[in-house]
Amino acid sequence: MEQLLEVKGLKTYFFTEEGVAKSVDGIDFALDKGKTLGIVGESGCGKSVTSLSVMRLVAEPVGKIVSGEIRFGGEDLLAKSEKDMQAIRGNRISMIFQEPMTSLNPVFTVGNQINEVLKLHQGMTTQQATLKSIEMLRLVGIPLPEKRVHEYPHQLSGGMRQRVMIAMALACNPALLIADEPTTALDVTIQAQILELMKDLKDRLGTAIMLITHDLGVVAEVADEVMVMYAGKVVEHGEVSAVFANPLHPYTLGLLASIPDIHEEVERLETIEGLVPNVYAMPSGCRFAPRCKHAMEKCTQHQPALTESKGHKVRCFLHSDAVEEDAQ
Ligand SMILES: Nc1ncnc2c1ncn2[C@@H]1O[C@H](COP(=O)(O)OP(=O)(O)OP(=O)(O)O)[C@@H](O)[C@H]1O
Ligand SMILES: [Mg+2]
């Protein structure tokens, strides 16, 4: 399988008045052509910062990629100029952002906005771009695309706007699509349709997808691999089948226990007690230790390493005694 993206030792920090937020603190992953990686974790764990780092869109100068490597199609993205990145973004790597309403421009028709991407990256004329935009809207399941192409974002429903975002992101047939919570704001039936659509596109066009979500149910549905993040670190990572068959990290187990099961009537879903640590004052040992039922003394003193166990990787002293070498 052809490796498309490789991220090694990525650290992205924010240097603010309150202190240094180690939002992404040494993560590694790789993604092959045509595969989907699900990235999950609670709000603030660093999912969006990870994707913005790959796009080289971290808000500088407050935010900075302080170390690590990001290789895409064999090229070092961190060595690229901003001009080179502009040629890559929206073209070979594209992103569906967390808030569709803020990412579509209200004063232009949706057709105009998709056309812009096609003219910029593919050198199409307006006429060619309009035909392609209609084709893309049809591909993402928008009825009457010849009419919709001339409409403004506010004339479309939330689900339709999300489809427009996907159409725009896929217009140039990117090798990598980064979808940051693409379905969170949508109701469940539309959510299912959009996920189905992404699966279909991956199969038909061979697009590799980084799918960011806080929902493990969505991951089980569409991803090949899953990476569970907690407070800027990866705590569990592997093939979806391996992780779901043998979830090992207490945090992953907590997330799984909080998925509603439609076949069972439960009084109350389990939640993980406690709060995510303050990003400016991370605990010195395992970052999950303050909330963990199984925490031992060494968990509060040392950072466990990410090690192999039961066919995937986990960062927990319950499964290995190895200590992280690069601890802060
Ligand atoms: N521009 C910024 N300035 C300062 N801190 C930031 C900035 N952007 C992100 N952070 C911090 O980085 C951490 C990770 O943020 P990120 O947006 O990646 O979270 P997330 O996992 O995407 O959460 P959510 O599920 O809410 O989208 C958070 O603690 C956040 O406060
Ligand atoms: Mg986010």
C-alpha cells in the first residue's frame, strides 16, 4: 500500500499570555492512499490543531509547529514556502472545516465558490468550471444541481451546505481530505448520508481521509484505523477492528461506554468523571491519571510510552512498564 502522509513527533504549541499550551505534544501517524484514519477525543485534545498543522494553517505567531516532520507524497511539508502550500491546499490536500457557515462566503453563490477553486488550481475557464461545479454538486447528492449552483449559502439547509463544502473540497480530486467534524452539526439521517457519501468517494476516487470526530460510533462505521487522543497525546492507535475488539486504555473504554446503544434501554449513559487537564498545566505523569480509576502511584510520576499490545498501540502502565523517553 502506498504511503501518502507521514507525521512524526509532531509538536504544535501556542505561546499565550497564560503560558504555553502544548496542544499537540509529540504525535505520530501515517496514512495510506484510499484509507480512512479516524481521530477521536474530547474537546480540546488537539484534533483540529493536528489537522491545521498538516495544512500548515496554525495561527502564527502565537501557534507554532515546534518540532516534528510532516511528509506528504514523499515531500517535506514543513520545508515548503507559503506559496507552495497555497498550491497544495484545496488541490492535493483539502479540508472540510468544523463550521460550514463560516467557511462558505455568504455574498457569493455556491457555484462561484467552487468555480474559484477550479480556476485557481486547474486553470479552468468560468464555463468549464461551472459545468464541473454542477457535476460535483450532483456527485455529493444535491438535487437539481443546475439550479442550486446559482444559489447563495443561506438558501440551503445545513445538510446541503455541508455537501457543498464536501463538493468544494473534492473538486480538484485531492489525494488527502481532512474532514473536521463533518457531521456533528447535522441530524442523524443527514449524518448517515454524508458518511455514506464519504465512504463511496473513498472507494471510487481513492481519496485518503483524516476524519476528525468525538464519536466512536462514526469511526466504527467508516474508518480503517483509529487514533484516540487525550490532552495532546495519542493514548491508543491501531486498526479499527483491533481497537474495538480489545480496547485497552481506560480512556478509550470510557469513550466506548458512553456510546448509546439503540438496542438497549439504559437509564443513563456512563460518562468519564472529572475534567480534561488545564492545557497550561499538564499533569507531570500520565495526563489521564487524575481521572483514571486504575491510576497507580507511578502514573502520577511518569509518562507511559506508546507500546504495542494486542495488535495495536496503547499508552498505559496497565499494559507496559515502558516510560516515555521524550517526557517533558
Ligand atoms: N489559536 C489558539 N490560541 C491558543 N490556544 C489554542 C489556539 N487554538 C487551539 N488552542 C488550544 O489547543 C488545544 C487543542 O485545541 P483543538 O482545537 O485542537 O481541540 P479539538 O480537539 O479540535 O476540540 P473540539 O472537539 O472542541 O473541536 C485547546 O486547549 C485549545 O485551547
Ligand atoms: Mg476541533
